[in-house]
Amino acid sequence: MIGRPTLDSLRRYAVARSLFAPTTLQRAIDRLGFVQADPIRAPARAQDLTLRHRVARYRAGDLERAYARLDVHEDFFVNYGFVSGAVSRLMHPRGGPTPWSSGRGRHVKALLAFVREHGEVHPRTVDEHFGLGSVTNYWGGSSSATTHLLDQMHYRGLLRVVRRDAGIRVYAAHEHQTLARDAATRRARVDALADVVVEKYAPLTASGLNRLVKRLRYAVPQWASELHRAVQRAKERLAHARVDGVDWYWPPTETPGDSGIDDAVRLLAPFDPIVWDRPRFELLWGWEYRFEAYTPVPKRRLGYYALPLLWRDRVVGWANVATVNGAIRPDVRFVAGRPPRDRRFAAALDDELSRLAASLGLPRRSSPSAIE
């Protein structure tokens, strides 16, 4: 009989439940519900680095290449990324945080009619037809007003991304089923979205559960006022225990225990579900991991795009991986200042670097001096 969980059993449980047996791309997306995206390639995009551990024979770019054939949508969830069809249907029709102005509403109506008439549209085509001018974008630069409006219409669920053309989103109209608007339906859908969060990121601390469910304000801004109550309902239906003074929550059908952990080394994306929750990371692994791509160089401690290095159920270090002359060049560092003493570690690390190189379509080469 399994007793009350300990921090060790929670750590093993967190790793084992997230690193399920590699499966098909569609099944992995359906199981995860959401895969966070990031455009930085160091050495690959976050979505590719996340999926390669969970999809059999995955190669960087497979998600983009197969996107049009999959039941998957680019969209906001707790961040921007890719959501399964089931999650998309829970969020939409989304609407927006504020109504359109009358003038903007006319533009939206005309643009939506244009998209429906043409089926699929590139922002350049829309801009050539409407020529609405330019706006100041999030980064302070100038961008096309039509592109900006397409982004807003995509967020509100009027459009969907059908593919990308050289990295640029190509849109089509997004039609939705008419759903009941009563309080019970709204509550059920918000609770289902909270369960998606728990299923992906469990076990969660009480503060982590609160933080992630509250981030559903990006997924369902129309129901943001429901999220505080959704946290309370989640706590009532989830399994939980107090461990070392911290309350932990996980799906009620699961029991943290001595989950089987293999001897593999894995380099994880900065937004992998195992490491996404930084306060949880520090509780489970005893050190502070930081994503420093946007940190000024003099203030970086780990590097531009440090990949947490998981060995069995321990995150023992990190690696920055560059591609030089068509091969990977890893710079591996360890929290303890040296690699684990277990003789199997070096071979497991070499296997992981070979798998990473293969996923990038590159040969595996590195110099021993890169491994400290």
C-alpha cells in the first residue's frame, strides 16, 4: 500500500507522468492539450524540443509540416502555442476583453467577408486590398494595421491559422457551433479547462494551481471573473496532500508513488511541462532555473537558452547547445560543479546528445572540453 507522498515521490511522479511513452504526434498533442511555442531556435524551437521526448521519431519542424493535417490550432491558452481541437472547442467562441469600437467593427465585418470569400488569406493580400495603414506594435515598432487586426480577429476566434508561409500566419474563417450561454455550461467549460491545466502540469502546489488557472484569462477572457471560483472548485475535486508544509494537488484518479524512472538523460525545453513552473522546480530540485534569453548578457548565470538537464528524476544541470559547421556543440554544466558519479551517466548523456542531433537532422559531434 502506498502511504502519504513525500517530496521524493512527488518528484518521481512529476517526471514519470509527463514523460509518457512516445506516441504519434496527434496523440501527444491530445494528451498534452497545449504545447507552448517560442520562435527562438537554440538549437530548436521550444515546441520541437518539447515534442521530441513524447513523439516517436520526431524531427524538428514536424509539427509545422503536419499542422494542416492535424486536429491542432495555434492559439492562446496559458501562453501562446498549439492547442488540441478539444481544448480549442472549450475556449471558443472567445470574444474579447472589450467590444469592438463602431469603426473597428466595420473593418472587422468587411475583413471577415473578404476572408470567407477567398477561403485562405495571407496578411499581405489583405493589406494590399484594404490598406488600413500602420499601428505601433507591442515592441514599439510599426506594423501593418491589417496584420494587427488579423491578429486580434484570430485571438477573438473569428479566424484560425491554417498554415504558415515562410513563418507568416495564413488565415481562414473560424466557424463555431452555437452553444448554450447559461451559467452551468460556462462553469463546466471553465472547470474542464482547469482540468487541462492540472492534467498537464501536475502535481501542482496550491500557489501554482492558483497561478496557472488564473492564466486562463488569456484562454477565456470572456469568463475571467469565473477563474477565482474555478480555483476553489478545483481544490475541492482534486486529490491533495500536505508535504513539508506545502499543499500539493493532482488528478483524483492518480496516486503519486514510486513511479518507474528510466536511466535516460533528457535535455528539456525551457517551457517543458516538467520545468515550466519555476517555484515548483525549486521545491522539487533545490535550485533556481532561469530562462535568460531576454536577460542582458552581463546578468546571465546559465546562458542564453539553457536547457535543463534531467538525469533519471533529478535535474542535475543544464546545457547551452549551439550548431556549428553543421553539427551540434553542447556546453554542459552541473549544479554540483561536476557530473554525477554514476558510470552510466556519461553514456546516457552521449545518447541524449545523439538523439538531439538526429532530431535536428545533424551528425553528433562535440569536444570533451565542452562537458564540464
